Amino acid sequence: QVQLVESGGGVVQPGRSLRLSCAASGFTFSSFGMHWVRQAPGKGLQWVAVISYLRRSESYADSVKGRFSISRDNSKDTLYLQMNSLRPEDTAVYYCAKDWSDGRGPIDYWGQGTLVTVSS
Amino acid sequence: DIQMTQSPSTLSASVGDRVTITCRASQSISSWLAWYQQKPGKAPKVLIYKASSLESGVPSRFSGSGSGTEFTLSISSLQPDDFATYYCQQYNSYPWTFGQGTKVEVK
């Protein structure tokens, strides 16, 4: 069965960096687009970024563009999110999610999420 | 960016009720719409994709309809397991956007 396990969350000061990882199993990771979606405490869902299965295209939400970078290592079945210049408003649970196809959607599986808290 | 607006924000209902949630897009998204269910402390779960296609394993009491800018999610007979928050999401174009959510609560 499909499993997505996020790691790397924690408490970080504003302006610092953090890298999230997502270990995938139960499907052919290299054949699917992958996403990050976040949810601030008590708030709704916000799509963050996508990477196509061949790493030929990426896209970002305006709120993270230029600060966050999505990448993948198909040899390790792992997705990453490099988060730089973190702000308090980046505080959220970050979900790794599998695309139904190559990044054109929809999302069909989600991880359980990892909490990132940006605070001094 | 395409704005997604759900209504109502909160819906009070009883077991056995028929429930309808509406989602409106700020511009046409054809049928590129999904519905997700989320329970407290859990990841979302896809219910409907391409506006009206039922995800495998999802009970048939859930149904979706609409195209263009107006969409609905219906639950024909609300069950105890259905009390949750529901989100619509467009995947017509990036950046993908979600509705603000509709919480279905016990009346």
C-alpha cells in the first residue's frame, strides 16, 4: 500500500532554514508527480509546491516562491522541501502528497504531516 | 490565481439527512475539481475527482456534480463517520487552490 512518511519538522527561528523529507513506498515513485501542501493551525489547506515525475517542471505558491525549493531523489524514493528565510506565517503542518499522474492532479494519497513552527 | 469559495462554512445536520455543499470558482475550471474529507488531526482523504468521479473505496452516498464555475458535493444520507470538514480544490491551473472548508457538525 502507498505510504508517505514526512520528517524534518520542528521549531525554527524566523529567517532560518529547514529541510523536510518525505519517504515514499508502495508505488513506483519515479512515475508520479509529488506535492507539498500545508495547513496552519486551525486553518484550511494551502497548496505549496509540485514537482513532475521527471523533475522537468516545478511550480510554487506565490507566498513561498523564491524562498522554498522542491526536489526529489528518484533513486531514494524521497521528496524534499528546502525552506529558507522562514517566517512566522510559515508555521503549519506540512503534508507530502502523491499526484494521480505526472503533476496534473488530483492528489490521491497524503502523508500524515510534519509540524513546522517558526518562532523566536 | 483562481479563488475557490465554499458555502456554507458550517453545516449542522443529523444522521440520515441529505447534505449539500457548494463550491464556486472565480473562473472556469472545466471539471478539474476534487473534494476532500478531513477529520481532526488526520490527513485529508480524496472523495471525488474530476468533479463527479467517485474515488475507489468511497461510499456511494457521496456524489459530486457541476462544471465550469459551480460545483456541489452531496451526501445522500449522512452517517456518523461523515462528520468532518470538507474541502474543494481546483487543479485546472497552478497555483492550485482550495476552498476555505465546510465543517459538517452534529445538529
